[in-house]
Amino acid sequence: MNDSENRNELVRIGLARLQSTQNREPRGLSGDPEADRYLKDIQNYPHIYVLACLMDKQIKAERAWLIPFEVCSHFGAFTMQELANLSAGQIESYFLEYKPHRFNKDMARVFYEGIQRIHTVYADDASRIWSDTPSSAAVVYRFLQFAGAGIKIATMATNILVREYHVPLRDYYSIDISPDLQVKRIFYRTGLVENTDDVNLIIYKARELYPIFPGVIDESCWEIGRTYCRPTDPNCAECPLADTCQKILD
Ligand code: SF4
């Protein structure tokens, strides 16, 4: 396989998509128009974006993105001042009764501690995580400081801020690719990695392909995975990677 040809196409598609999003509003993340209205408004509700990112763990992303909206609606608390008044017990009771997540006790704590961190460290304004045009490493680090946020959530949160919300950062080096199922499928089928058992293989391959912003390849994989490289019945005939892809379909 000619690795460099594949590299150029994946990076090219990712950069083209990034460019094409510059003049449009963020895409809906939850699939629910009302919840998306809050998620898209990071000027006024940046905390809802941050809390949604923290929920994105081992459940479908659309479900996770809905949770802050559901909690805020339940308590009639959409502002940080209102949310910060909720006790840990109130939030835990909500999670245990309505079961919005797979791990409700743990995620209730993550949700509560997320609110309290935004309240105490960022003075109720979650946009301070990214508003001082920091380096990508600084933003990833600030997300990592939240309870429950591992490197996957921290890089995904930073990547979406750049790709969908056009938040300017000083650099993009530390925004790694997020090896979700779609990314794994395309990296494996194209022959970019020999296996997907170790996500570090994908992370470092993406760094090799585009060191200045490895996470931009998330966009390419999203586009190709949704349109051509579906889990079953891939449309190789029309796929832009067809000429260089190894088409490993076992
Ligand atoms: S659709 Fe076919 S050509 Fe395109 S990435 Fe998937 S396996 Fe490769």
C-alpha cells in the first residue's frame, strides 16, 4: 500500500471539512433540537457543553450529549448559578431514578464535581477553559483536571471546540485523533494499522500523518465512515480512498 497517498487523502478530506465548517453553525450533537439549541450556544451555556463531554463515556454519544439538558430541564436550572446550588444528593437521586447513563452512581458524581469545578475554578464561566487562546496542550490539560475525564474525553472535547465551534487556539499539536469504532474500522481496512487492539497504534499513526493537527483526521473518518466505509456493505467503488486502500474487510 502506498501510505503517503492514503495519508494525503485522509488529511485532505479532514482539512476540507474543517474549512467547510467555518461559516456554518455547529452541527447538532444530541439529535434533539431543543438540547442542541443549548449545546450550540457556548457563548451563554459553555458549561452544558463541558458537562456533556464529561458524560460521553461508554454509551452512545447522542445519549451522552442529551444528559445535561435533561438534568437542567428536570431541575429548571440552566445557568451555572442555578446548577451550583444543586447538592450532590439531588444530582445522585436524579441519576439513580431516571438512569440517563450506564454508570449512574459514578456519573452523578462526575456531573456534580464538574459543576463545582466550573463554579470554583472558572467562576461559573466554563468558557475560561479556552477563551484565553491557550495552546492545545493547555486546553486538553484543563479538561483532564475534571473528575472522570480521561485523555479520550479531553482530546475529543478540545477537538470539537476547534472543529465545530471554531474556537481559536495557539496550536493544534496536542489534539489527537479519538479512536472510536469508525476511526478503528477505517484505519484497519485501509491498512494504516495492522490491528486495532492497541489504540496507541492509531494515535501515533495519525500523528505521523499530520503532526500539526492529528485530530483533523477524525473528520475524514467521520465523512468516509458515514458515506462509504460502513460496517457492512462498504461502497468501495465510490470511496475517495479506493485507489490506495488495502480493503481489508475480514
Ligand atoms: S469503503 Fe472501501 S475503499 Fe473506502 S476505506 Fe472502506 S474499505 Fe477502503
